[in-house]
Amino acid sequence: MKEKEEKKAVFLPAELYAEIEKRVSGSDFGSVDEYVKFVLEEVVKEEEEEKAFSEEEEQEVKKRLKDLGYMD
């Protein structure tokens, strides 16, 4: 396990917190904090995976598609 990592506070509306508590109670998550951390890590990971091409690579793909007549 990582040594103590610095943490920052994030505030949620009470209604949202209560909804998350309901989900946590029927899951393997030990706390709302654990659940929220997991969800945010998944979102960040997904966004990073979406960046499959660099800007340069994307331009090259577009150029090739245009050269092949697939794009105007």
C-alpha cells in the first residue's frame, strides 16, 4: 500500500452523498470516499484512453483518409 498520500477535500451536495451511501452499503466499498475515488479514477482513466492518437498522428490519419477519398 502507498504511504500516506496527500489528500484534498471535495464537497458534495448532501442529497448526492446520501445516494452514494445507499450504493456503498450494498457493495464491497468500505466508504463513500472509497467509492468516489474509484469512480473518479475510472473516469480519468477512460479519458486518457480516449486520447489514442497525438495531434500529429490524428492529422496524418485525416490526411491519409482524404488522400483515399474518404474525407473531403
